[in-house]
Amino acid sequence: MKKIIAMILAAMLAFAGVSAVAESLTMCTNVAFPPYEFYGDDGQPTGIDVEIAKAIAAKLGYELEVVDIEFAQCIPGVQSGKYDFSAAGMTVTEERKQMVQFTDTYATGIQSVIVPEACEFEGLDDFVEENGSVKVGVQMATTGDLYTTWDYEDEGKGTVERYASGAAAVQALLAGKVDCVVIDNEPAKNFVSQNEGLKILDTAYAEEEYAMAFAKDSPIYDDFNAALAELIEDGTVKGIIDTFIPAN
Ligand code: GLN
């Protein structure tokens, strides 16, 4: 009997020890996509996605753990259950909906085109008209990659060079390895302001909506999405977005 009581006691203590530390939710993202995710001055990930996810986690009583991986690994990582969810400035597309379930959308994005400052073309088609083809730099597996692959590479109008991050694609542009980079507008503005000699074309390439992605059988999806909806409703999400994208 004594032995059993001791065992129960030990089990209770172990349980208390574990539950004293808040459980964490793991969010995967590519922390090279400012202002949605980037490393702050303190060396910690921050940005629109990170702060919204933190607010949701706090509301649900979890800590948030951000895991920095390639964007191309985000959907597979969520599908396999390795991460609880992905918040990565991720565009909702029909193809991705086959693989994951998306939360409500919380932001909009535009695929824009970054070119060298001296470029006089107005859009990708001008490169094709003048030079016969266009060499596009993108971040692998992003919508910028998909759209330009369909519209230019598959049509025999150019080639798409795929890089592990948007930052790497911009470096390739600076080195003259590609004609342009197709990437979401807010990261584009950040990259152009941080690097000399680049500009964004006025012509937007495509408009899209961002949402966070969960495995289809995720046990926390419903609670998470409800918390996000509340934070959108009460203005918290807008407040976070306005902090990172000051209105011009
Ligand atoms: N919005 C784009 C996409 O979903 C890019 C996202 C990203 O590079 N983090 O494909």
C-alpha cells in the first residue's frame, strides 16, 4: 500500500512539475521576410506574424516557440505534425488548401517586381519583348515562384532562378545574376531600402491574401482561429500591423 501511495505521489509531483511550465506552440517560418518575420535588435524573431502569433498563444495560455526554416519546408513541416502551425506571410492558394487548412486571412500582399534602379521597363513582359526572355529571381516555393514559373518559364519566355530566401534572391539581383526579383511588396520595400541601386516597379504582379496554415487534423486549429478572429475584431491585429508598416 505504502508503495502505491509513493508511486501516486511521485506521479502527482511529476505532473505538477510539468504543468508549472506553460506548454508551447511551435510556429515555423522563414525569419528573413521583413516586416512579417525578421530578427530584432535583441536577436529574437519578431515582426507582424510573430507578434500576432504571440498574442494568440498568450490568449490561449501557451508560450510561442518560433522555428526558423526555409519557406519551402513550412507546409511539409505542418502537414507532418513537426510544427503546430506556420505563419510566414503565406498566401492562401487553392493548391495549398489541398494540403493544409488556413485560418481567417489577416493581411493582404502584392507580388511586386524589384529591378536595378536604371531599368526602364515597366513589367516582366517588357524584358521578354526587348531581350527575348527574362531571368527572374524568386524565393523557392513561394507564389512568386509559382506564378512566374507558369507565366514565363512554362511559356518559354524566360527562366526562374529559385533561392532559399528572398534576401538571397536580392543578392543575386545585385550581382547581376537575374534581371529582377518577384516577391511580396512589404519585404520588397524593406530590401530596396536596405540595398543601394534597386527600385520597385509600379506595376503590381498579383494581389493575394495571407493566412496561417495548420495540419488538416490539428487539434488546436478551432481555438486558434477563434482567438485570431477576436484579435482581428478588437483591433489588436491592426495595431500590430500598423506598428511594423507605418502608414504613409
Ligand atoms: N506570400 C508568398 C507565398 O506565400 C511568400 C511568403 C514568404 O516568402 N514567406 O508564397
